[in-house]
Amino acid sequence: MRDGETIEVAANVGSAADAVAAVELGAEGVGLLRTEFLFLDRDEAPSEKEQVAVYDEIAAALEGRPVIVRTLDAGADKPLRFLPQAPEDNPFLGVRGIRLGLAHPELLRTQLRAIATVAGRHPIKVMFPMVATLDEYRRARAMFDADVEVGVMLEVPAMALQADAFAREVDFFSVGTNDLTQYTMAAERGNEALAGLLAGLQAPVLRLIAAAVEAARAHGRWVGVCGELAGEPEAAVVLAGLGVRELSMAAGRIPEVKEALRAVTAADARRAAERALGR
Ligand code: PEP
Ligand code: MG
């Protein structure tokens, strides 16, 4: 920012090609590697070996920049052909994200072994999607055996409301504003009739993020944002003002967001955040 404060600007990637493009567009790392692309539209799960090869290729494309790998976030809008699920009335409130991984531990364990292998040769971090309770986090964490940072996606309001308890145990929070907004506003993501509830800076969502930042600070942890909000220049400034340290977005958004952050001081950003919180 104009006064020298730094915010890490990273990319969301969902393939090796995305990773190459991200570096070209100025990404300082990958804040969200969506691993679903390896699992969707196929008749069986990818082997550990295949996963190691793909994660290796992506990390290599980043040439030493950090990569946060998110474990499989399937279910709801992303059903798995090789793992049919019982029909659900409200799939977004159903067995998805970490819930699916914990219901099929062999799937999660295999992925975590692959990630641990690649973490031995590249700067990798790992995070779990859709965590609502500490028990879920602990069960998933216990399956991972590597000395790297382990975080959680903040997507469920229940986590923000117990951010202090989480901050004692996780290394970082990465806010998935797409889902966090959906669950806070009770408005299905992508439903255009509800755009007014989903778009832009929603004060209640920002307050949940502020709670996570406060808890993280108290325990020496850090907070990133990897939902689409991070890629909107005005919102990026507000998030920086809330104390978010890393913003991860579709690579095409990076130049514009960097420009917006460079135009303000940390104090400007904090004022914008106070206004957006509506306090
Ligand atoms: C989010 O929910 O904001 C997020 C980044 O995860 P996804 O969009 O993959 O659900
Ligand atoms: Mg999500």
C-alpha cells in the first residue's frame, strides 16, 4: 500500500494451466488450489500417485511461491460420479466439503498423504473446506502428517462465532466469502433473484470476518480471503483495512486489485473498513 504496508495478492487456481497463467499475471502465490478438478466427472477417485504428480506440477509452476491446497470440496453443486450421495432437500446444507471427506475417510486420507509428499519439496500449506465445528477440524487434522501450516476455510458462520477456540488450534483462516455470504444471508449462491443479498460488501459478513481477524491476532495467526469478494478492488481495500493479510482471486483480477491497494494507505483502508462495517 502507499505507506509501505504489504498485502499478499495471490491467485485461485483449478488446474496446472491456471497456475502458469497466475504467475504471468503477477500472483505472489496460490491462496486457493481447488482440487475438485481431479475428482469430478470420473468413474473412480484419482490415485495417490496421480495426485502427487498433479500437485507437484502445479507447485513447480509457482517457482517457489507458496501454494495453499484445499482438500476436496465436493457435494452440493459439485457431486462426485464415483461416490453417489443420497438425495438431499438442501444440498448446500448437506453432506459437502469436509463433511463428505470425514464420511469417506479413505478418500481424504489418500489426498492428505499426496499433499504431505509434495509438501516435502515445495512450500505447501493445506486447508479444509466447510468446517463448522472444532471436532471436524481435529478429525481431519489428525489424518495429516507433515510439518506445514494447516488452516481452515471460514465459510460457515458457526466458525466465526467460535473464532477464538479455532484460533488456538489452526495456523490460519481463509475466508470463503462465496459460501460465508450464502450461509450468513440465507441466500443461495448463484441465485440471480437474490443478487441484492449476495453482492458486494454485506456488513454482517464483514463483521464475521472482523471477528476472525481479532481472534487470529490474539493467537498470532493470520487471515486470508479467497472468495470472489477478494477480487473486487473496493472490497479488497476494505478487507485489507479489516486486517486481512492475503487476498486470493481469479488471476485476471490481480492487476486491478494491486492498483487499488497501491492507491491507499493502511489508515485509508481502515477507515473504509469502519464505514463498511456500519458501526
Ligand atoms: C468460497 O466459498 O468463497 C470459496 C472460495 O470456495 P468455493 O467457491 O470453491 O466454494
Ligand atoms: Mg466454498
